[in-house]
Amino acid sequence: MARNYFGTDGVRGPYGGPVVNEGFAARLGVGAARWLALRGWAGGPVLIGCDTRSSGPSLVRALGTGFEAGGARPASLGIVPTPAVSRAVLAGGAAFGAVVTASHNPSADNGFKFFGPGGIKLTDDEEAEIEALLPAEGPRGPFGELPRKEALADYRAAVARLLPPGALRGWRVALDTAHGSTCAASPEVFRALGADLEALGDRPDGTNINAGVGSEHPDGLADRVRSSGARLGVAHDGDGDRCVLCDEKGSILDGDELLTILATDALARGTLAGRTLVVTVQSNLGVDAAVAAAGGRVVRTPVGDRYVAERMRAEGAVIGGESSGHIVCFDTGPTGDGLAAALRVAGVMLATGRPLSELRRVLNKFPQATLALAVREKKPIETLPALTDAIRSLSLDLGTRGRVLVRYSGTEPKLRMLVEGPDDEAVRAGIARLAAAARSDLGPA
């Protein structure tokens, strides 16, 4: 069943556009409530959170009104990280969870992420089923305030328990909360564990989320680590379901490095379930090599942390994630959690007594080049003759020494290209071949 609105990670787009607006939010709430009723959850409680965008509160009210019109019982959690909503659904036995967020996108965008019973992201088929139940028209505004429910304190307390009380006493930590929804969560947890904080991106004003800060813009974090002598740097995205880290030397670690550190440490302790790490096709081939050398195996999925979680459940795995910094640890929660991931890595640092600059050496990345081209239309890649020929010939040239990945972004009008190979020159030349072919087929954006 085809999906028209949902992408890789929910619905996303410019606020006030044809999709992300109050009218569509109300329709979406009705469709989701109808879907819940068909699943035996008629009248069930629904928990709705949002990030710090100025458009969030009105979209929450509209979405909640749609849920009410469909027979559900919505409540607002206020500004909370996305993993806090997932955890609240699981812990409270709610029927459904929703987050009004556009994640790492600029403040002009917004969107909707959904969690089913158990705090688990919906499958493609489930999202398509909700789309099929959307009414032609939803409730009309003005949309009233929803009942409020608390979730942030429980989330902070649960994540803080990942480390012993005071475990980070004597640590200086640089923390960039992207002017987003972790501003009232991550600083409190790090301070509760004893850390001395250097704060960045901690003053949201409704328009500055992700603006030159956070996991998409970690240069400021690296500068602060170096200038302050911090032992660790942490940068979240706008809704807090992912992170990147910075070692004590000011070098950034992406999700592949964090996953490799966590997986190889778990393998060494005999705690990696099934000796399996789940990653996406975007992850560097060096991850496979490092995990295999430690006695484990890597399983790959399409891009998207929900596909990772689905495969983790199928494999019985407990650790998985994406190179972007979505890290899923099932013994912590059912979805990606940037704060939990950062504390997990800090736990490895504490247990081994090794700084992050040493722990990261477990991963030797294959040389890699990436490029994202803006496109006017997402024409099927198999219908683009120059690009498909370039992919085929480049793949043959690289053989077992590398790989080629070309896909459309699930959340933005972009064509994403990746080349890994034996050396920097080969991957630079390869990405240039792909880009030229793509522009030939697709023209200017």
C-alpha cells in the first residue's frame, strides 16, 4: 500500500505548506484514532509531545482535537524529547504516542512522528493504513488546549539510572542541546550525575532550533571542548532522538563510531545478544570489519531508525542504529535516544578507564564520500539512464573494495549519494561521476 504523506521518519515539511498545517494535523489525528479503534484501542489514551518550534503548540492542539473527534483521549506532554514520549507510552500503557517535530530540520519546518502501543514506531503498512483512514475534512478550529500530563521527570530519572549516582563527578562535559527539546532534560541528567557542564544551544526562542548548533553543526561543540578542557562533548538534534559525540581532543564521532564502541564492548563482556549489531545501508563498511574482528556480525537495513528497530526485534538484537547518531538500545528504551546513547558511551569510558580518543580507534573507516543534490522531482532511480549506468559501472570498478549507494531522502527533496572505496582519490572521483550523471538526468533543482 503506497504512502503519500509519511516518509522515512514520519510526516515532515514546511509549516503552513500543503501538509504540515493545522487542518491536516486535525485530519491526521482523526485517521490515527480510527486506526486505533480498528485495532481494539477505541477511546484509548494518546500522549502528544513537541519540540521547541513556535509552530508546535498550535499543531499539538489541532492534532489532539483530531484524536478527540476520532474517539481517542489525547493529553499534551509539552516540550519533551522524542524518546521521552516513546518511554511514556510504554510505561503508561497508552494506546498511542505522537511528537510534533521536524527533528534536525530548520525551524520553518515541522512534522509528526507516531508511536504505537509499546512505544514502537509504526511500520510502513501501518502508516499507509492511517493514510487510508484520513477524512476529507477534519475538525475546524479554533482548537482548544489539551489536558496536560507529566513525562519529563520520569524520563530524566530513568535515563540517569544508566550510570551510578555521581558517576560523572569530576568530569567536564560540553553539551549542545540544539535549542531543542533536550534543553530541559539532558543538562539536568548530566548535572545529577555530577558533571560540570559547558552549555551550548540551550536558549530556545521558537525560531533558533538547530540553527548553527546541535548534531548537524558540531563545530561549535568541538571548539568548546578544546577551549574548556572537557572530557566529553555531546550534541543532540532538535528532538533528542540522536547525538554525536566529541572526544577530549575536539574530534567528532558519528553514529558508526558510537555503535562500534558499544557493540565491541558488549562482545568483550559477552552481553551482545545474538552477537549481532544492526545498522543501515548508510553505515561504513569498517563497522562490519571491526565487529567481525571482535567475534560478532552486522546486519543491515534500509535507512531509518524504525527499520533498525524492526530488524532488531526480528533478530533478537539489543543494539542498533544509524551513522547519523540514532542509537537504539532495547535495554534502555524502544526507540532512538541521544541522551541514553551518550551515557552508554560514557559508561564504557568509566569501565575501561580509557578516553574517547582511544576507544574510537576500534573503527577504521573505509574512505567515503557523500553528496546530497537538491531535486525538483523524485523520479524513480531505475528510470534515470545516465545515473543507473554510472552506478553499475562504478560498482564494477570498485568490486569488493568498496560500494555505491544512491537513494532519495525520505524527509527532504534530495538525492543522496555515497561512495566507499580503497582511497580518497577513488571515492572523490566516484562521487563526481555519480553527481554528473544525476545532473544530466534530473537537471537543476
